[in-house]
Amino acid sequence: VMVWLCAAAAISYIHRNSIAVAEEAIRLDLGLSKPQMGWVLGAFFWGYAVLQIPSGWVGDRFGSRGPLALFSAVWSAATGLMALMTGYVGLVGLRLACGAAQAGLLEAAHDISDGGLAIALAESCLAGGHGCRVSLPGDPFVMLFSESAARVVVAVRPGSEAEFAGLCAVHGVPAQALGVVGGDDLEITGEFSVSLAELAAAHRQALPALFG
């Protein structure tokens, strides 16, 4: 299973960029201008960006297995249909569909600039209704509470880890695997474990307790 998942991740990554290799041939064959071809190339990323949040909701609502199969089927069908297109509008529409389908790569993302990793993990667990198990690679206090800018914790869909790591490497973005999502507790290995029920109670009761 892992072999096929890794292969699918590699294919999807190659797919989104491979059209650039044939850009000139496609443009000349369909009689497109360079600005029009620019929109064709960029349409994928518009679809990818716009559908990030909706696809994350679908994953949370229905689980990852079914939606991941659906997203793969949609972008595969859209890719095949591109060969039948004879004009600008159809080509742009299918590139948008491909980007929207591949937006299922990430299930969640949260910046750590407000409270650090500890707060980001707690808020993410409460929002998604899932626990997590995290192992910290450095000093626990610094790792949990540093509010360094431009850092984000993300949850990658099962089977998409290799693709996400590849994207980070290509764009020069440092990435570190911290743990896994699942269970009913937020667990920092070797440091502490707190149940989601306790987190939710603390989240709901803090201001009422402070102000009476």
C-alpha cells in the first residue's frame, strides 16, 4: 500500500508542473497568446488555493480514505480530458479542476506566532476533535513556547507525506516531522499528556472563572 501511495504522491507532484514542458507546443497548437497560456499554467494554483479549506472540511467530515480516492479520480479524469480540449476556456477549466482536486493534500494548518507550538496544537486538537502524539526534537520549553515568525504546524493527509516533503524541499522550506494525529489526548512524549476533555473544559471555563 505504501508503495502505491508514494507513487501517487510522486505522480501528482510531477503532474502539476509537467505541462510547462509542453507549454510552447500547446500554445502554438491551440493558437493561444502568451498571457492566455500564463492563465492556463496558473489556473491549477488558483484552484488549489481556493479549495484548501473546503477539502479540509470534507476530510474532517468523511475521513481521509474516501475523499483521497475521490480527489485522485477527479484530477486523473481532468488530466485525461485536457488532451481533448481545443480552446482556452476548456483548458483553464480543467487545470482549475486539477488544482482543486489536489488541494486535498493538507488536512489542517496553524501558525505558531501566538502562543507557540503548544497553543497551536491545543487549538488544532480542539477544532478537529482529534488528539495527537508529538515528539520534540529540541529543548521542550523553546519548542513549545517560542513564537518565532514564519513557522506553521500542518497535518498532512495520510499517504501524502512524501509529496509534502518534496514540495518543501523544492521551495527551500525547512520541515520537521513532529508526530501523528489520533487518539483522545494531546501527548508530548516524555513531557505531559492531557485529554481533549480537559483541554475543552479549560478553554470554555477560563474567562467565566476569571470574571465570575
